[in-house]
Amino acid sequence: MKKYITIFAVFAFLGLIAIFFTVGSRVMTPATEGGSCSVHAREASSANPLQQNEAMIDLPDPVTDGQMSVEEALTLRRSIRSYKEEPLNMEELGQLLWSAQGITSEEGFRTAPSAGATFPLEMFVVVNDVETLSKGIYHYHPHDHQLELLREEDVSSPLYRACLSQSMILDGGAVLVFAAVFERTTDRYGDRGERYVHNEVGHVGQNVHLQAAALDLGTVVIGAYRDDEVEDILQLGDEYRVLYLMPVGRME
């Protein structure tokens, strides 16, 4: 009889341990719909890897029914390297950023194609002269169409030198910075994913060119710069690689 009592006690003890760990895991593990994060939650997390400040800057709603045709914008597209000493406004800056990475569907798709919807690109802005904005470095959050001030500092002079003294860096009202987190794409496609990221930068750069033409603004693609110096000046984080810069200003 004692033998059965001992066996029963052991099983009862093991049962209590199992109940304890089951309840504990339910308390510590957050519930998610369907056992996984929603599509939008995953996209928002991958799209905004930098920690957000409490104060975000709302951009004006983008225009989606402009008066200029695609054909006319293609005809007007040029690499413009000289700009007036006049500021850009928030509507223009917001429209340019939307053309680069704006959200255009409920599923989170954007204005430019991305391999496997991995969205490796992040848009940053070096503000030189934009109405109502301080000089500094900003991060564009496409899901909320907002800007986040990362650092309030005039970095135009060191950035100009790191870009081989190309005057557009100083003269543009803003410099759009295209950075990539390659792992978002290469984790899915392997080494081939690097090519897809570079393809995507081309798509986005042309979008910005055409949008600038439609806004009667000038821009040019800058690919000649000292990579390490630019990334050290911008201090975006080790996971980012800067691939393109596009200064934007009013045409002379």
C-alpha cells in the first residue's frame, strides 16, 4: 500500500510542476492573433528599426492626383546641380519622401517595387533649408508619413567634404539619403538579395527624379562619396549602408 501511495505522490508532484510552468508561460508570453504578429505590425517593426522619439513631425498629406502626366515628367527629368537660395516647404519635402517610399495600399505596399516585399530601404533627410524645420538629420517613417528628428545639427559642411566637395550638398534645401539594411532581403534570397537591393534603389531614385520634375524642383543623384566618412557623419547605425544621396533645391 505504501508503494502505491509513494507512486501517487510522485505523479501528483509532477502534475503540479507541469501546471505551474503552463500557467507561467501563458503569463509571460504575450498573446497574438493567430499565434503571430499581424502583417502591419511586422512591416512597421521592420520599417522603423530606429527607436522613435515621443515627438514626431507630421508631414502634409501627399498629393495623389497631380496635374502633370508621367510622360511630361519623363520629358522634364534632368540632373540639376545648381539651386536658388530659397527654402523648400514641408509639402514639397513630404511629397518627395512619399514618392520614394510612401505607402500606397492597405497591405503596406509602396510607391516602388521591393523584392518579396522585404523593404530594405530607409529614407533619411539632411535638412539645410526647409521651412519650419531645424537643420539636422531626420528619419522618414512611411507608415505614418512622419519625420523623426534624429539629431539637430548642421552637418552640411562635413558631408560636403565627404562627398568630394560637390556643391549641391551645400546648396540644396535638403539632401535625401537612401540607406539599406541588406539583411532584410538577403535573409530571404541569399547573396542574390544584394542585387535586388541595388535594383530597388534605382526604382526609388527615378521616382524622386520624376516627382521633383512635377514639383518644378531640381535634383541629382550622387554616388561619388567616401562611404565610411558619410556613414560616420550621419551616425545612422551599424546596420545601415548609405547607397545614394539626392540633394533637392529650387531650380535657377
